[in-house]
Amino acid sequence: MEKFAVDINGFYGEFGGAYIPEILYDNVETLKNSYLKVINDPSFQKEYNDLLRDYVGRPSPLYLANRLSEKYGCKIYLKREDLNHTGSHKINNAIGQILLARRMGKTRIIAETGAGQHGVATATVCALMNMQCIVYMGKTDVERQKLNVQKMEMLGATVVPVTSGNMTLKDATNEAIRDWCCNPSDTYYVIGSTVGPHPYPDMVARLQSVISDEIRRQLKEKEGRETPDYVMACVGGGSNAAGTIFHFIDEPGVKIVLAEAAGKGIDTGESAATIHLGKLGIIHGSKTLIMQSEDGQIEEPYSISAGLDYPGIGPMHACMAKAGRSRVLAVTDDEAMQAAFELTKLEGIIPAIESAHALGALDKMSFKADDVVVLCLSGRGDKDMETYINYAP
Ligand SMILES: Cc1ncc(COP(=O)(O)O)c(C=O)c1O
């Protein structure tokens, strides 16, 4: 990762940085100065990799989806993050950050969650490591991702429903930051995506980079080469996408295609298509593209998918999209839902609605018969069953 690596001040080109209240300065500074040392330490790496193998079930399979491949006229491999313990890629990051928090002497863990997958992953690791866990979640998401709320509570976490704004991920993040400001000494904030102040975007990308590390090895075994023609992923804040592309960014032969949530359509005023619609601003400690009004007020995002319903975007993705290194497609609710039903019918896999946005992008592309495509299936659809059952196009 040379060209799009974060710089010493936490910037990816003009995006990123650490815009934080004074009270959090010491916390963020300590984290910034220690995260690379800790995560590169051989004893940390051993503990982290042992848990990824024995607790999460990694490596996740790289599955050649034959019937899906036939439909789109190329060779499509699915990176099965849906098969991880707790059902998505979020556990890779939660384990890494909570191991780090423990080494920093923190005893209280807080997190924000949208779809509930990051909340469940965090609550799971807190149970495993006997740490107190508080998860902030917008009330809208508490209702549409009920199963995950029940799981977090069973795991011993306190779930705090947030009633400000449109009661989704942005609002949950605001509350988590507020909590952190009130409890800076004993509390570690586990951010669930490549967002927030530096060093979070880089740290989360590194903790998710196991995804592309495995893809390289698995492709070598299956195709005789380590690099595909395309890598594809959905992008909310950008963590599964960052992990999927991490070890391919400096390979010009690998095309990067990301799918963001167009909601009811990017021109309808009801979407979360931040890269298409966003303008430069600061949100949750980071300078990035944000959906905002003419006078700089954040516009409430909308997506059927709780995990993509965010008005900002990780600074790394803003930078890569602006530079033309990634191509970002906007996929509507309906397109994602159709793609989810299609995968279920063709391959017997019910995806998370977030991941279904990446699948929905397939229809907007044209492939050659010998193209090798790796698409990150970031999560499973259990949490979304009610939405699938009640869906009427
Ligand atoms: C299954 C799944 N995929 C994707 C996302 C989006 O997050 P990110 O862009 O950080 O991968 C979420 C968020 O909750 C999720 O649960």
C-alpha cells in the first residue's frame, strides 16, 4: 500500500486527519503512537491470529459460485465472510481492537452499531475477554435489527437506543463519542469501520486486511495466480471494502469496484450514496465526503440496509474514488433486494442486505468470459429475515 497509504498526520490526500475535542486529545494521541507498535508485535500477532483461526474460523472460504458465474458470464468467487463466527467481517476488527484495548489497560468498551453486526462482534469479544460493553444503536436500527439486539443483550452488553436525528448509525456514533468524552480514562471506543479520527481508518483497514491476504493465497491455489481481474465489495464506512482491496491497491491490473447505497435512487433525496453526492466536510473526527445541505448541515441518509445508512465515508475510499483508483457504483434498495433473492435461488446463500449491494453491482458491469472476479460477501442474512419477508417491490 504505497500510493494510497495514510501519511504521518493521518491523511489520505486531502481526506482524513483527526478533528477531535480537546478532552480526547490524550486518548487519540496515545492510540496513534501505539497502534502500529502493538499490532505488529509478534505476541499480539500470535494472539490475534490464533483467535482468528480457532474462534472465528478463518481462513474464510473462497467459493467459486458456478451458477452466479454463468449468469454474469465470468468467473465469480465469493469471499465468505458470512461464515465467520457472529456472521460477518466485523469480528476481525473487534478482536484486534479489544486485544489492543486490553494491552492499553482499558476496562470499559463502548461501540456504535448500525446493522448490529459490529455491536454483536464487540459484545461477543467482550464476553470472551470479560470486559464491560456498552453499545449505542439508533432506535430505528434497534427495531429493524431486533435479532442482533437480543444477541447483544444475551452476551451481556448494554444496548443504548439513540433517539436523536433519524435514529441510525450517525446518531449512534455521536452518542458513543459523547460517552468517550465523559469517560476518557478507563474507556476504549471500538469503532466498527474505516471512519473516525486517525488512526482508526488505518487501524481498521489493517485489521481487516486478513481478507485480501487470504484471497491472494486462495486464488494462487485455485487459479495459479494471486491477483483477480476485479475485486468488489459494498461500502458503508468502508471496512469490508478496505480489507478486500488492501493487498491489491498497488496492483494496477486489479480493478476495484465498490457499491454504495443509492436507497430509493440517488436523485430522490432518500439515499446514502455519499461518494456520488457528498461534499468535503468533517464528520466524527475525519475530513471526508459528507452528504450535506448548501449551508453545511448533514443530510439524513436513507438506505434499506442499516449498515450502509451513513452520510460519510472512510477517508481512504474518498481519496481512492477521487483519484479514479476505485469505481463506485450506486445500487438501489430494489436492486440490492433482487440480487439477494437471486443469490439465494442460484447458490443457496442468503446474504446480508449490505453485501447484497455488492451483488447488485454485478448487473451494472460487463465482463469477459475469462475475467476472475472476487466479491466480498461481508455477512449473512439472518438479521435481515424480517426485511426480506416483508419486502414488496
Ligand atoms: C454485513 C455487513 N456488511 C457491510 C457493512 C458495512 O460496513 P463496512 O463498510 O465498514 O464494511 C456492515 C455494517 O454493519 C455489515 O453488517
